[in-house]
Amino acid sequence: MSESQEGHRSPRMQSIEIRQATKDQLSFVFATWLRNYKHSSQFARKIKNATFFKWHHLVIERIFDRPNTLVLIATPQGESEPILGYAVLEAQDGTPVIHYVYVKDDFRRMGIATKLIAASRLPLDRAVFTHYTSALDELGLLKKYTALEYNPYRI
């Protein structure tokens, strides 16, 4: 390994830390959630951009404003940046709700989504998810958590 490679280890080679997002990190969550959902959801792709971004931003704001909402981020151990992925979850009337899970493309298949969900400590044997995207399949979450039920009305 060259000297420059040693000095700049990629997050792939480091341990991943899961923790609650700070207010400063929520802007990243907002932006990537909106952009990613718009492009990876059959539902959202059919909505005009101006309509989608205006109204779905409000949906996300309302989810964040709820007292039981938990936003977890994954970063390299001991670092606050870069954010490699996040999960937005909530305990809603005794039912665990996974609103959104996102992992940057370069860091998929490393177990980050699984670690994010596990860190919530929510019982996933009766959980629902509210945003269906192609990434759920790519992240392997639907195969891993077979009891998950898609229920967009829990938004």
C-alpha cells in the first residue's frame, strides 16, 4: 500500500458507528430521502417534480416532528462525516415503523442497513414500512426481515 493510500483509509476499511442524527445532519437526510425516493419509487416517479418535492418535504417534516421518531446514522468509527447511511424509524401505537432506510451506493452489501435497523432495538417481527423503493430489495431488507409489511398509511 502506498503512503497516500495508508493516510486516507476509506470508510470500507474502518469500523462503522451507529448513532442518533444531530439537527445539522438532518439536512442530508432530507435531501437524500427526497432525491432517492423520487428516483427509486414507482409511486414517486409518476408525480411531477414541483408537486413531489413540495409535498413530500412536508411529509418528512411531520415524521421528524413526532416524539417517537428515531433518526439513526452510520459513519466511520469516531467520525461525524461522511454519513454512509441512515434509518428513520418510529414506534407508533406499539407497532414499529420503518419510514426510510438509505445507504450510499458504494457502501451497500456491507451490513450497514442491518446495523441501522438493529440499533433501533424495535421488534421487527411485527414491523411495517411506509416507503417502498427498489433499494429495499437491493439492501436485502425484505429477504432478511420477512415479516415486514408495506403499509404507506402509517406515514
